[in-house]
Amino acid sequence: MLTGEAAIQGLAREMIDRHGADAALRAVERLNDCIDQGDLNGRDTWAAVVHAIHDLQQAVLPPGTAGSLALTLQRSKEPKKHLSL
């Protein structure tokens, strides 16, 4: 598994390039896989990647939009309510 800050940052950027707004979610899935497999080094690496993704994504968002982005992502996964006429 990768170690070192440069490797973690590189993997975080690669995840963002590949998965966009879902990068942290995908990294958490990898983190959970490592936990399930008892891979403690992998767990630590993917935990660091998740943190790096959050740091990188916050650095590019305008101030005050991180919370609204999270709310938008949460709402987009909620079931749609249809109005009956």
C-alpha cells in the first residue's frame, strides 16, 4: 500500500479526477473494504486519502459552499416526492 504524504495527495487527486464529487465516498468504500479484510495498513492509507480528498475539495470550493454542497448531495439521494393532482 502507498505511504508518504506525496503518495496520499497523488491518490486523492486521482480519485477526485476519476470520481469528482463522489471521490470521498469511493475512498470510504475502499477504506471499508480494507477494514473488512483486516488490512490495517490499507485502512490507514485510505483514511488519510479520505482526509486529503476533503482538504483538496474544500480548497477549491468558494467560502460558504461546502455545507450547501453536502446538503445538495444528500437531497439528490432522497426519494423523489410526486404531487398528485
